[in-house]
Amino acid sequence: MLAGPRIGTLLLLSVASLSGFAAWGGQQLLKRQHQPLTPELSQAQLWQHYRWSIDPQTRREAALLMVARDESNQLLNGQGWGHDPVAAVVLERAALTAAAQGKTAVAEQTWQRLLDRFPEEPGSAWARLALGQNKPLYHQQLLQQQPAHPAALTLAAGGGPEPLQNHQGALHLARWNVRWPGALEQMRDACQATGAQAPEPAQRQNLAQAMAKRGHAETALACLQDVDAAPETQLAIGRSLLLHGDPDEGTAQLLTLAQTHPGHAASLEAARILSEPLYPDPGVLDALPAGVEKRSAAVAAARVRLADGNEAEAALNRWPNDPDIWQLQWDLARDAFLAGNWERTRNLLDRRSEQGPLPPPLEARRLFWLGLSHQELGETEKAERTWRSLIRSFPAGYYRWRAMDRLGISGPLDLRKQHPQKDPQTWQPLNSQDALVNTLWRLGQVHAAWEIWQAQRDPVITLPPEERLAEGRLRLAVGDTWMGLDQLWWLSLRWRDPSCQQRHLLHRSQFPRLFQAEMEAAAQEEDLEANLLRAIAKQESRFAPGVVSPAGAVGVMQLLPSTATEMAGEPTSTLMLQDPADNIQLGARYLNQLLERWENDPFRSIASYNAGPGAVASWPQPTNGEDAALWVERIPYPETRFYTKKVLDNLIGYSGGDQPSCEEVGRGVRQKRASDDAADHDSTHQE
């Protein structure tokens, strides 16, 4: 009588086991079948995945990629399921959309849902900011738990219902992001508070240092009042005064720092800054403490320059891998070949072979001039080997092009030729150390990725080169071309030994194609190569339309109002010149005139865009048979000399051409050590 129930129980257990196994097997099959989607897929392919995929994760990824293209959030309805951090991003977008549509109740419900389900995810910061309007505890949680998140910075800058107490907002911004909109105003107000609200000495120190970093040294000094500046604060004030205020007072501040705190790292940086001028003041160097001077490669380099190159060997041998010594070595080599001393040029440049490679742009420069010194000394085979090594190892750029020209591989530049536009660059993974940031980058959610990056970034900590590359690419993706291109260029000059893949990615990332329609239209109208306009815009403004130079040059092509008025044939305004279309059109017209004046000579035309045609006309003109690289190096204005080479480098980088391939994979021990060295060279760099 008991057999029936027992058999039924066994059957039920068997069915349950089989169902569980089937479910597990189905999950494993989905995992195997799920191929991460990327922005390279077409809209039609993404739509197929969204409608027909049996994997819900694939459907969500397809929805996010399509939303990234058309900014329509409807596809995200119902995609905020599960425990994947990507779901938190979906909920964040849903709440922001509801708030923008005036659906306050829906927005609050969604924010609460986000905070309840994902309290540790970066997206919960916006939930705390929104819900804290009625629950102030959430605001304090936000500042304490997610201090670097844009939501916390927004709150600190006055984004809450009531001002924060005890200068909390100003001090928060001073610590986590001094450049956040509204930060300067907050810090000024805190410094000016009196009576019981006056900041304490330690708070004045923090506020003064932050304002000095923003370039407001006088305000920083006023904020300190009777408080003695800490070494880091004095360094920031001295540097700010040199750049934006009183150079004499800045020099005095830095000297006082070095003399008062000779063993502090800030004193070593102060000595470096004081050694930077092309013709440093020997009296200033003499005033530095002996202990500081002995530890400073920059001071040693300055001493060598003041001595016309004498005693160079000691500095070159002691600090072979210091950027200040790299610059000294180049300066000495340049002086040598301009004087016709090719043997000294060769010896100076050849010594790097024993010390490991320089960062790629500097190594390419070294190899070109080493090859030319070999050729001038009659060492033809060595010259050709050196140039071919350069061509094989480095992406398209000024010195690679010069080497190809020397070998007869490339011809002269034609700035009037309209080259066919190549397909946009293929999508590349971000390869940061944060898996969620990488995922959001892959799904086209670059603003969310950048937000999370900011939330986890401590400005006090120096990033390794790989992460600096990721940060620069993120900045470009969200439209911060000013800081993004600056960071990538700086990194290229400090990263001594990246892998071949990293070298190419760093190079490609520095050539964004912005304002495409405006560039093509202006180029066609003025019969110019569109890449020439991109090359100049990149160097002039880093594609930032609102930039105004100290001299008053405005916009993408950095036009002076007088030049713009002449090109337009009518008065122009700053507002007009900040419009990319107008600015690019007038800049192209001016460049066309320069090319006509110099008979399409790219070197003098580009130099004239920076220094003015009158100045260029006053210089010795290129002679028949003279290598153009030598004429460029003889340009008497250091800024114009650098500018001409960089614009040509940009032009060739945009034009592309045959590129060397990479065969190695990964990074070796030597590369890791070099990366660490590069990070150590910039302990004070932030942003």
C-alpha cells in the first residue's frame, strides 16, 4: 500500500532534479552563446539581438547600444532587472528621464528602487542627491561615501536645498575637485567668512592651496592671512604667481620654499620650476640650497646650458632617464648639428642605445637625427638602417615622414589635394582596470563610464600610464578635448616603453575627427586638404570652441578678431568666432592666403599661421637642397619651431598611410618597470 506514494515521491524528486539540471544547463548554454556586443555592430544587427535573442543580457546590451546612438530611452523600459551593475545604470537613466519629463513621483520611486537595490554602485549617488532634498541624511552619506562622484561635487557646489554648514562644501571641493563649476566661488566665500564662521588655520591651508592650483595666487595669499603656508601650498602659490601674476614674487616664493624646507619633495619641484626658462637666472640658481641642487636633474641641466654645454657628461650620466635630461640631451644635439658638428650630434644621440628607449615621440626624433648625422658623416648604411628602424617601429608622424622622405619612400606634402576620407576608426576596448567602466564603454555609455571613473578617482594618487591612457580616451569621448588631448600628449612624452599595441592606441587616440561637416565644407571652399585644418585646430585649441587665448585669439582655429574681420570683410564678434562653422571657415580662408603667399610651401605657411607672415619673411629663407627639417630647426622663435613640427605631425597623423604592424602581445617585465618609472616622474600631476 505504501509503494504508490513512494514511487510518486521518487518521480517528483526525479523531475525536480531533471528540471534543476536543465535550468543549470540552460544557464551554462546562455553563457557560452552570449557574445559581448560592441559598437561595431550595425543598427539592424543590434535590433535583431534585441528582438530575437534568448539571452536577456544580450537584449539589454543591444538596447543600451541602440540608445547610445539615438538617445531614445524607450528601449530601456523593463531592462532594469537583475543584480548586474549595468541594471543600476538603466535605473539611473530611467529616473533622470522621469525627472526631466516632470514625473516627480515616478522619478522618486525609481531613485528609491535604485538606492535599495544598488546602494554601493556609483549610480546610487544621484539617488542620494535627489532623495536628500527631503532626507538630509542621504546628502551626508553622499559626501562621506562617494566624495569624488559628480553628484557629491554638485551638492558641495550648492546643489542642495540648503547651504552646507561649516564650509563643508568648499573644503570638499578643495579636496576632491578644485575645477568643478562653482568651486572657486565656494572657496572664496569660505575664506572671507568672519567671526565664529571664520575657517580654522588648517582649513585656510587647504583652501589656499586649492585656489592657488586654480591660478588665483593673490586670493590664496589673502585666504592664508597669518597662517604660514605649508610647503605644498607655497609651491602652488609660487607656480601660480609665475604663470598668472607677478613672476618676481613667484620666484621669491619658490626660493623661500627651497631654502626653508630643503628636504621636502616640494622644494625639489620648486627648483625644477626655477630651472625651466631657456636662459635661467644664475643668481636664482646660486640661491638654491646645495642639498636641493645636488638632487635636482633640472638644476644640473640649467647649469650645463649656462655653461654653453660644458660639464654635460656628468649630468647625462647621473640622470639618464629623467625628462629634464632628455630635453638637455636634445638641446645639446640640436646646438651641435646647427653648428655643423655632426660627429658630436651622433655621439650625443647614440649614447641612448645603452640606456633604453625614450618615449615614442622623443625616440622617433632621436632616430631621425641620428640617421641624418650618420649620413652627413658618410655612414650611409648606418643612416639607412636607422631610418628603416624608425619607419618599422613608429606610427605615422613628422619624423617617420622625414625618414621616409630621406629614403625616397614618400613625396612632398600636397596641402591642396583632397584626399579621400577613410572609414572612421574602428572601436577599441578601453582596457581600464575597472570592469564596469570597460563594460559601459563597450555599450556606448561613455558618460556613465566617465561618471564612474570620476567617482573612483582620487586626485592625490598618481595613475599608472595604462590608466592615464584610459582617462584621456574617456575625456575625449565625453567631449572634454582640452584636457583629454593634453593628457594623452603628456603621456606620450613620459611613457618610456609601452607595448606596440599600447603605443599605437595612444597614437590613434590623439587624432579625433571633430566638426567633420564644417572642416570638409571649409576645405572644399578654399581648396585645402581637410586634414590640414584638423591639424591646425588640434594644435591651436584642441577643438575647444570657447577657448580664448591671452592674446585674444578665439575659437577652434584661434583667430585674432582683427584677422577674422579682415577675412570676413566685416566686423566680427567673439560670440561669432566661438561658432565652429564661422571660425573654421575664416581660419581656412586665412590659411589659403598664407599658402598662396608662400607658393604652397607647408613649412613657411604653417609657421606664418603662428608667428605671422611678416616675422617669417624676416627669417633666412630655405635654400635649394637644404633639408626642410634643418630650416624648421633654425626658426628663431621656440614656440613657432615647436608649433610647425607639431602641426605637421598632426597632419601626417590624420592622413595615416602605411602603418607598422604589431606582432607582440602583452607587456613584459621591462615594460612594467618602465611604466612604474614614468608614473614616478610626475608625482604632482593631477587632473
